[in-house]
Amino acid sequence: MEIKAWTYVMVGLTFSVYLTIAWLSRVKDTKGFYVAGGGVPALANGMATAADWMSAASFISMAGIISFQGYTGAVYLMGWTGGYVLLALLLAPYLRKFGKYTVPDFVGDRYYSSTARLVALVCAIFVSLTYVAGQMRGVGIVFSRFLEVDVNTGVIIGMVIVFIYAGLGGMKGITYTQVAQYCVLIVAFLIPAVAISVKITGHVIPQIGFGSSIISGPDAGKYLLDTLNQIGTDLGFREYTSAFGPGNKSMLDVFAMTMSLMVGTAGLPHVIIRFYTVPSVRAARLSAGYALLFIAILYTTAPAVASFARYNMVNTINDKTYTEAPSWFNNWETTGLIAWLDKNNDGIIQYRAGAAFVGKPEFTGAQGVLGQRTISNAPTDSANELYVDRDIMVLANPEIAGLPAWVIALVAAGGLAAALSTASGLMLVIASSISHDLYYRLINRNASEKSRLALGRVMIGVAVCVAGYFGINPPGFVAQVVALAFGLGASSFFPILVLGIFWKRATREGAIAGMIAGIGFTMMYIIQTKFLGMGWWFMGISPEGIGFIGMLLNFAMVIGVSAVTPAPPQEIQDMVETVRFPRGAGMAVDH
Amino acid sequence: MDMKEYWKKNVGYMIVLLSIWAIVSYGCGILFVEPLNTIKMGGFPLGFWFAQQGSIYVFVVLIFVYYLLMQRLDRKFDVHE
């Protein structure tokens, strides 16, 4: 069977599994809808959290980014895993003991303030919306590349599927679908990784193969990473494993970005609410461990894939004539993710440091003398002739390694699983922020169970449509606002959640001031540097790393303002006291 | 009084574990990555290995260690569920 037929089989099969799970886990009450009834086993919650957390970016883009950045890619590896240690030690057990439905629930109750609740719910919606737009786009792109359907049709198919299982089963439906999605995406990621590791280094475990020597070809016997460093130096790139220095991020920036991503992870509402779904405080601690274990399987494999892919790519393409380039090169050139501009007209592909031409390739529709797709972009001075989209590193991996068609189809299903699982978790946050935090907690405290559940379902529908709209009409800033989502998570929620648990004296005024100052500064810096063209004026820190400074500002404001405002009422201080001890966690309550 | 003791122990575990968390990632993976890179572990420069592999393994272990320590502590102070 050819690739396309296999892809239909794989995607069809996985989608019918998701829909079956949705039907089996449909819910009838708000507790089921918002926190899956509070009875999800730790292991299942760990898998669901892992799928929830790992988006299309983790599955498709991350290995590619590392492949091009070398050492600096560690920012994402450490940043997107280290946050779980903070979650497990500082937040998850206590928020579980507190036992409500959403993050604004905790903020509103702990800081005895509707204003704080409102600020928190606006943050939660904003963070989740920026994220979800990118996910739906990812769904559309996977559909269009592998099944040759229109991107927009792909987005709509994805919307319908998510609406069915999230609307029917709420958090419960999402949780058990995510368990299945985790299994699909991890298998899809590991099979090509193992096959390529065996091919290049002879080791079955990619994490070991990555530090071993190459078994065949001109570099046989040399360590893979040494070879990559050599290739880097020869072609004018930085050494793959070396840190900082010219052309690299500064130590301070690497530090700030890693911290921003870690703290941002621990402050993202769709991750935090997963810990409300387990039956006990003990299970919350344990499921954070499982979640990180399941995430680590992909996150330690990704840098191995990155190095194999870099080696393979340079070796099979560089200084080869266009006519002898492997078939995957032409396949991906067709999709526009690879472009070749033969600057010196020698018919040979030269891959060097620097961009080959200005901007993304704009194909003229005509073919060059050798059959390559010609482009109209202005060439640069660089000797480089090759444009390679970083997403190729994972998507084309099975083809580069010469794996069978069903593996390629599996990667497509894995990419879809990663994007859909994250999208559904985010949509639940958006829906619950409006139907629970805004409508039930702030507008109508007498709403019946039935009407609240109905509203929750309607809001899922609305969230799906909004996400779909952004998926079909992606605003130009989608890629850029991902930094904003992490910056916001880091600079708004994390400090006030941690202080709310560990410092009884933290007051309402302190929390509101902290959230506003943290978000305000972070947003201002990102807007200035990303959209208004200002330089990185704060100690040369990139907009991706500024959430770290916003977080420090938030901490300082909460502590400073709390010190000069009246202490929280006694019952709040008592509540903080009870949150610290596991006994009596019981079920999540909605009063 | 007992509860104060329980909380103090818990905070103590957290400080130790978070120090390890910071040392492997921010220490070995970022601040001292260059000197560590002069040491080789198989094909890996050590600092690079910490940044792209080692720190993640340690993170996983830290969470499970905290889980086990707290389970024991909860029992000892009779606050378990």
C-alpha cells in the first residue's frame, strides 16, 4: 500500500478510537465535566497530562529546532520539563487539597476577591487562546501534507472531532482520549527514532546512540557529536555542542529563557487543572511523576533525533548534484518545505551557514534546468543555496531513513494526536473560565446543575469555533505570541499561586498588584520588542525570556504590597493551613 | 505543634530537592557548561549531556523521591488520606 492509503487507515483508526472513548465516557454532571469526577487514577492522569502538555510544537517542531541550534536547543528541553518539578513540589498537591474546579477558583477564594478572580480568568482565557490557535493550524497542516486535503478542510475535520469528545465527555472524555493519544504519539515518535539510531550507530536506544560512534560511511568510527562539530566548522556553522559565544545566545539569555519556560509550564492553567482530576493528594504527587516520566521519554529522544537528522541531512544532500538527490528531497520540495537556489549554476547543492535567500520561499511555478522549483526571492550574499524548514526534521525522518510507508502514516497520526490532545485541554480551560468562573461564580450563583452543564457544552462549542477560526485565518502573530503565553503564565499565575500556599500573609491587594505588574511588564516588553521594533533593552534578554523578569516583579509586588496592607482574614489563613495537610482532600467541590 | 514540625520537614525536603533541580539544570547545564564540556563521557561533552539529557533524568527522579519521602512523612504525622 502506498503512503496515502496507509495514512487514511492510521488516521481513520485512531479517530474511531477517540470517538469510541468519547461515547463511553460521556458525563451527566458538572463534576464529571470539569474534573472528570475527581477519580482519575494517577497513571492515567500522568499519561493524559503528558499528551495535554506535548503539543504539535513538541512533536513536530522541537527536534528540528534543536537540530539547527545544537546546544541552545536545551532551553526547550530543560524549560519544558523542569517546570514539572516545580509543579510537583510547589503546586499540585496543595491545589488538589484545595479541591475546586479551575485556577481562578483558587485565586478568587485564596485572595478573597472577585477582582482577583476576574483578572485570573482573563489571563487564563488569553493564555489558552493564543495556544489553541497554533494547535488547530498544526492539525490542518498535517492533514494537508499527508492526506492532500485542503488545510481548511483539515482544520474543520479536527474541530468536529474535538467538539464531539470534549462536548460529550468534558474533562472525563478529554482525559481518556488523551491517554489513547499519548500512546499513539509516543509510538509514532519512537519507531523512526529507534530505526535511525540503529542505522547510524547500531544502538537500539537513541539516547545512547546519540553519544556513540557512527558505524558506516566516510565518518565510520568517529563519535557522532564530534562529526557534527566538524561538519559545523567546515560549513561555517557553530560547533553543535558548544555553548554561548558568537552567533549563539548569551548565558544570561539562555538562563532567562529556561526559567521562563519552566515557570510558565508550572503556571499554565490547562496543566494545573489536570491535578484536580485525581482522587487524592498522594495521587497528585504521583501523577506529576508519571507525567514527567512519560514526557521525558519523548524529550530525551528528541535531541537524539535532532542530531541524527542533522547528520543525515548534511550527508545525503550537501555537495551532491540535484539530480542525484534522494527522492524525499523532491517530495518535500513539492510541499515547499525545501527550496534550492542554484546561485553558482553548478548543479550542486551547497549547504552552508546563513540564509540562502530573503524570507520564506516564493515559488514562481516554473522549473529550473534540472527540474528544481524556481523561486523569486532575492538571494543573499551567503554561499548557502538551501532552504530547509525545521519541521522537516521529524516529518521527513522516516523517509530519510528509508522506513516503510506505514511508519510514515503513523507519524501523521502521531502529529494529529499531539495537536488534538493539547487543543482539547485548552478548550476546556476556555469553556470552564466562562461557564464556571464567570457565569456561575461571578454572575449567577443560583444556576442549576443542568443549566451549568449545558452552558459548559455550549462554551466548548464556542471555543472550538474560535480556535477553528484562528486555525483557518492564522493571525500573522501566532508564532510570536507563543512567547507571550509562557511569559503570561510565568508572570501572572506562578508567583501568586506559590505565595498563596507558602505565605499566609499574602493579601488580596498584593496579589492583584502582582498579577497586573507582572503581566503588564511582560506584555509591554514583548510588544515593544516583537511588534514595535525596539531592541532587547532589558539586559539583552529576548522576549521569550522576559517572563522570568516579569515573574520576579510579580513576586516583589506581592511581598511589598502585602507588607503594607491589612493581613488576610482569619478564615483565609485557616484555609491556607488546611491546604498544607493531605488528610480530607475528598472530592472536588464547587461551592 | 506536630503540624508545625510536619510543615518544617516538608519545606526542608523541598529546599534540598529544588537545590538539586537548580544544580543539574542551571548549574551543570548552563552556568558551568563550558568547563564541563572539556570532560568527555563517551561521545558526549559532559555539559552538553546535562543540558540535553542528564537534567531531564534527574528531574524525573526528584519527583518520585519527593513522592516517597512525603508518603513516609504523611504516615509518620498521621495526616495521610
